[in-house]
Amino acid sequence: MKELQLLERIALNPKVLAGKPVIKGTRLSVEYILGLFAQGASTAEILDEYEGLTAEDLQACFMFAATSLRETEYLPLVLKAA
């Protein structure tokens, strides 16, 4: 599945979870799904727990995070000696 097709599965709506990115048609945030993976949940476990989600929805969460990081500008933190 292409990047844009995946990103179309993610919605940003100020009326849903205060505008956090969510999987379209759900109240499951990208942050929450990525947190499940970070805690060791498998794709199969997440799909079993949340009926209606697809593997592509989960892949879209990773694509959204990767795109967000790619498009973010970072400034180095410089500490001045006292």
C-alpha cells in the first residue's frame, strides 16, 4: 500500500480526542496504538482486541509517525557553561 493511501486512514479532528491523530472511524489514537506495540503487543493481539481494525490501519500508524518525524525540524540544544 502506498504512503498516501496509508495516511488517508488517519484522521485529525478537533472534536475527536482533542485533535489527536486517530485511525479513521475510531477513537484509537496513533499514540495509543504505537504504545501498544512499544509494550510488546503483536499485530495479531491488537487486531483480536479491536474488532474492525486491519493490519493496514496499524501500518498507517507507523507511516504517520515516520512522516511526522521526517517533516519535523529539530534544533540542537546547546547548554552554555556558567
